[in-house]
Amino acid sequence: MKVIAVIVNNRREWLYFVDTLQFKLSKENKPYNTVAKAMIDIEGKVKYVYVNNHVSGIDVMKGYEIKDYITIASIVDDDVFEYLMNNLKGE
């Protein structure tokens, strides 16, 4: 399963992302699942993981093999960005 980090400033941005993705997948009649701090596109085999735009977000990423990322935060924390670039797994 492909894991994508979604870097957000706060929970409100994460919930907006989840709502938008749920709407898109529902409209296309595709299965999905939401779990604590993650959303899974079952058919696309993609897991979107909530990553706080703070040094604490690094701990979340350590548990996954991140293939790509999406930034909703306007300015990404330097430590988070550096960790992400050093540990991003290409396809």
C-alpha cells in the first residue's frame, strides 16, 4: 500500500482534506475507510497519514514508509521537510 504524508498545521486542515477526499471518492462510488489520523483509499491502495507541521510530526512518519507527500501547510517546518526529503521512498 502506498503511504502519502499529508502535512497540515492543525486538525481543522486535516478534517478539510478528509472531507474533500471522502466527497470525491463517494462521488466516484469508490470504497474508503477512515481511521484515527489516517484515511485509506481502498481501491487505489493509498493511505493518507496525518502529519503535524511540527517536529512532533517526524515521530508519525517514522512508523511508515512514505512514498509521497501533500502539503496543506503554507510553510513546512524545516525539520519535518528535511526528515521527509531524507527518508522519502520512491516508487
